[in-house]
Amino acid sequence: NVRVAADSHRPGPLTVADVLALPEVQLGRPQVVAGADALDTAVRWVHVSELPDIAGLLRGGELVLTTGVALPSAEPELARYVTDLADGGAAGLVVELGRRFTSRLPAAMVRAARAQRLPLIVLTRETRFVRITEAVHARISEGQIAELRMTTRVHEEISQLAEDGAGVDEIVRTAARLADRPVVLENLAHQ
């Protein structure tokens, strides 16, 4: 059982750990049963599906939510389901216990998730998936808006410096300050 705290103001993409820390997810009492070392995986989208063959419809970066009601019964097929999700680029799999799997997931799913380093999380309480998807999609949108604002700010400041005739050193220092990272200026010969 891994409890995750995330920094909601941290720059960068939303991660599985960030999603698990959301109040809407915490209501489901999430438990990480596999892939705890991959909770820093970026989440591009949340997809709710009961389809056993959903992997072919993924684009990568999706966190898949399911109750498991339509998943196969046999352990080899359950393992293949998890492996296919990982191969399809899923960021992780969240399974709500209760409808299909009452107290725990089949061992084959857990083994497959561990082998694939795919975060596998169970929700131990019934949870409204729509609340999770709304919360995650809102956070993703907020991140995209913040990125656009930052891009606009950088463009405006660098453009103003260029118009004012600032030297290369000042432009590089400003770029480093705005990026909060070291900046190196190279020519086409990488010098």
C-alpha cells in the first residue's frame, strides 16, 4: 500500500502520483498493488472502459479506469489484458473493487503489471469515475493553459529585449531566468 502526496503546483506533466493524490481519487481509498516505481509516468488523459480489447484504441499516456466487469475470466487472458495496456502505452490501470473483483485482483494481473512496470491501482471503495475524469481533465487543461501563458510571456520578454537592442548575454540570462534552468547558446557547429 503506497500513499502518494503530490505537489499540485509542480511544473511539468500530470503524473499517476498526481492523479492518486487528487481528493476525488482519495475518496476511493486507492492502493498501489504494482508499478509503484513508475508512479512518475505522465498521464495525458483518463479513459473509462470495460472493454477487454481497449489497448488497441489507446494513443499513449492514458490512465485506464475500469470495474473489470467485462474482463476475461481466465488468468492468462487477464495477464494479456494488462500486457496489452502496457504495450499500448497506458500510463496505468485503476480497477475499482466490488463489482467483479471483490477483495483483490487476480495474481496474474498483478504479476503482469509488475513485469511491465505498469502502475496498477485498486480503488477499495466505490468511486464515481466521472468525478475522477473531470478532475484530471481539469488539471490537464490548467497545465496546458499555464504552459501557453508561459510561452507567451517568454516570447514577449525576449521580443522586447531584441527590440530594445539587448545583447546576447542579457537575452541568454533572461531566458535562463524565465526557464528557471541553465541556458547555453550554441552556433550551428555546437560551439
